[in-house]
Amino acid sequence: MAVLSDVITAVLVQFSVWIVLGIAGTIGASLFAYFRSVKKCQMETNKEVDKISKRTFRQSQSILLIASAIDNSMIRNHNEQSTLKNDVSTALRDENGNL
């Protein structure tokens, strides 16, 4: 009888170890998948931010070109000095002075 209870105890211990290992593996795989999806989301967000930054820079340059053209037109047609380009350039600069 003692041998049978020892066998049953050994089987239950081994079964418990397999259950714990299965749960730990599942949790590990879930964490890995979660952090992989977070990384993918961050990479996509960085790409979008880069696209928006480039688009904003191009728009700022276009506005400066238009202001410069208006300044040149004011000088040519009205013989007046215009500060529109400087004013626009100042308005488009950020807190660090970058355009």
C-alpha cells in the first residue's frame, strides 16, 4: 500500500510540475507577444511623426517662398520695402529658433 501511495505522490508531483511549467510558458509567451506589439506600434507611430514633420517643414518652406515672392512684388511694383518674409520667418520658428 505504501508503494502505491508513493507512486501516486510522484505522479501528482510530476503532473503539478508540468502544469506550472505550462502556465509559466504561456505567461512568458503572452508577455513576449505584448511587448512585440508595443514595439511595432511605437515604430509605426515614429514613422507617422517623421512624415508629419517632413510635411510641416515643406509647408513652412512654401510659406516662406510665397512671402519672399510677395516681398519682391512689393519692391518691384510699389517701391516699398516689405518685412513680410522676416515676419513670417519669425512666426514659423519654434522655441529653439529652428524653422
